[in-house]
Amino acid sequence: MTEDPRIEQFRNMARANPDDDLAHFALGQALFDAARYAEAAIVLKSVLRLNPDYSRAYVLLGRAQAETGDPEGAVATWQSGHAAAQRRGDFMPARELAGLLTEAGVPVSETNPTASTGLIGIDEGGVEHALPVDTREPGEGEVRDVRTGRIGPRMTFDPFGDEIGAFIQANVSQESWQAWMEMSIKLVNELRLDLGDAEAQRIWDLQMKDFLNLPDALFADKTWE
């Protein structure tokens, strides 16, 4: 069977960069997208060996395990991922993992949304505590960030001049956009993405969607040509 060129590209990158969690995750994502779930699970487990805090890998690994008929393994993965995301204060994956566990019929401890984010912080003495949420409404020049759930400074520009860019300006804080810019540099460099290529642009856009917690509907009709 002829190998999918996209999978082969990422496989070569992972082989060339055996300690690079991002390269391995891109390969796992490509295998998952091709419905090669058992292979994807193997690769995604290697991602978590390299980086036990890679929240997105827990999400995708659990999905792959569920697709291969291992619901117990999926639940265990999502539970581990939810705990890791809470420790890191990684709001978006923690919420998604909690949703997956709820769908699987597994109870997830919740906190009062008016009192905390549901995420866990650790103080200087190593004691865990709930991270508070800012319950006030955003003021002038502020937004409630869809990535973190916290209020932050509004972006002063629309990054794309389209529906996606308008949503980002209205719902993503300047700090989260800067965090994405830093991540996207790593993404382009380590995956050797040529953003003039449609497939590379698709990968970049979908990684941005996941990182910033943008709605799937924004990308539903998008084509990459």
C-alpha cells in the first residue's frame, strides 16, 4: 500500500527529531485523521512519554483508544489528561477532557463557576487551591478570553480581516494571541510548514483553532486551495 504523503512527511520529521513532541503529535494527528487509530495511539503514547503535560495528546489518544474498542483505556487517558491540564491551568483542554469524561458517564468534580475556574493552582507551599475566576464583565478595551476564561486586554487589530479574524479580535486576549504567535513559530519551524502550501496552511489553521479554543463552526466552510 502506498503511504499517504502527508503521513510520510510527518513520519520522516518524527524520525529526524526523535525527542520533539510536536513532530510526533503531528504524526499522531495525521494517522488519526486517516482513521488509522491503532497506529495513532502508539504514536500519541510516545508524545506523552516525551511530554506528560501535552494536554492535546491526552484528548486525541483517548479518542483513538475509544475508536479501537478500548473505552476503559480512553477513560483512564482522559482522567490523567484532565488532572494534568488542571495542574497546568490549561483551561481549554481541561474543559474538553471534562466533557469527554462526562459523555463517557464518568463523574468529574466540579466547582461553582462563579467562584472558580474549575482549575487547580499550587501555591508556594505546594498546596493546591482553586483558581479564581474574574466574575466582572469586561471593561473598555477588554475581552473574556475563550482560551483561558479570564479577562484580558482586547487585541487592537483583526489578524485576518475575515470572520475568523473578527471572532479572534472580539474573543481572544492579546496575551493569548501572543502565546499563539510564539507557538506558531515553533510549529512552522519544527514541522517545516510552507504557508504558501494549502495543506500546510490547513495544518496551521487547525492548530490555531485548537490552541485558542475557537469554535469549530468558524472553520466548517473553510477550504484550503
